[in-house]
Amino acid sequence: MVTVSLRFDNETKRNLDQMCDEMGMNLTTFFMIYARAALRERRIPFEVRADNDAFYSKENLAAIAKSATEARSGKVIEKSLADLEAMEK
């Protein structure tokens, strides 16, 4: 057996301890479950994404997909930088 040390801010540690306690386990059990799932599945056992980044919001990704579809079908409006700057004002 080896010992692994992790650093958390106080609030994260407190919240994780509380969640684990509600599930009837401690942090060691929590991380062992995570490690075994990662090894078994040969991947991070949950989706990693940037929810807090507005660029990756569902609305923005849908708008980008719509724009790409319109561009492929020839529905493109061209604006110069001067036009865009004028629109900003």
C-alpha cells in the first residue's frame, strides 16, 4: 500500500466529505471507486467539459451549427470589418 496526498481548498474538502458521508463512505473509498472505474474503463469515468465557458453553451453551439449549415448551403452574408464596427456603434 502507498499513501497519496491531495490538496483541496477548505470548502471543496468540506463539501466532498459531506457528500461522501451522505453516501456512507469516506474520501479513501470515494477515490478508490474513482480509480478502479478509471482503470476498468481505461478512461476518465465521467464527461469532462467546460460548462461555465459561454462559448460551449448549448445555445452558442446550436448557433454555430446553424451558421455552418447556412454557410454550406450558400446562405452567407458578408460584412467587412468596417461594417461590423459600424454595427457595434
